Amino acid sequence: MTFVVTEACIKCKYTDCVEVCPVDCFHEGPNFLVIDPDECIDCTLCEPECPVEAIFPEDALPDKWEPFVKINYAYSEGPEAVNPLVDAYATEHNVQNPPLDSA
Ligand code: SF4
Ligand code: F3S
């Protein structure tokens, strides 16, 4: 099992999660963070830290965030594999999260 970062993190990136993760398995791209499923030890510490509730356990992921399983797992193909998927998702779903610096 792992934890999964979802839509609310796009263009958001509070990074509170990064500070609590004991194994440093968050990885930051230009518009998003993912959790490397191979590194996550299911400690649960990050889930309550995200101010926009973007983090879920994979086995309790709401159906609407299912596309983010693929996006987080794409990290195993290299960091460059993640961002095109995030961009495609954001375009398709017209994601309009406010940027962090204007919140
Ligand atoms: Fe890191 Fe724990 Fe969150 Fe996994 S559950 S991403 S190990 S803080
Ligand atoms: Fe993103 Fe939430 Fe972490 S917005 S960077 S998952 S604290």
C-alpha cells in the first residue's frame, strides 16, 4: 500500500507533507508533488498535514481521484514521466486551484 497525492495539490504545493515524511518519499515537480509508492512506508503522518486534504491512502481513495494512482506511480518511470500526466489531467478537468502565493 501507499499514500496518493490528488487534485488539490496541483499548482498548490503547500509542502507541509514533505516536512513530516520520515522517509522523504515526496517528490516535487513543477506543478505537483507525488509520493513514490516504492518508498512510502504507510506511516500515515502526511495525510492530516495537507491543508487542502490532497492525500489519501490508496486503499481508501475516492473513485474520482483514481487517475492519481497512475500519476503517483509514474514516478517509478522517472520524475519526467509525472508532469505530462499532471498537465493532461489539469487540462482535461480544467483544474483551477489558486496558486499558493495568491492564497
Ligand atoms: Fe511519507 Fe508516511 Fe506519507 Fe508515506 S504515509 S508519504 S511514508 S509521510
Ligand atoms: Fe500538496 Fe498538500 Fe503536500 S497541497 S505539497 S499534498 S501538503
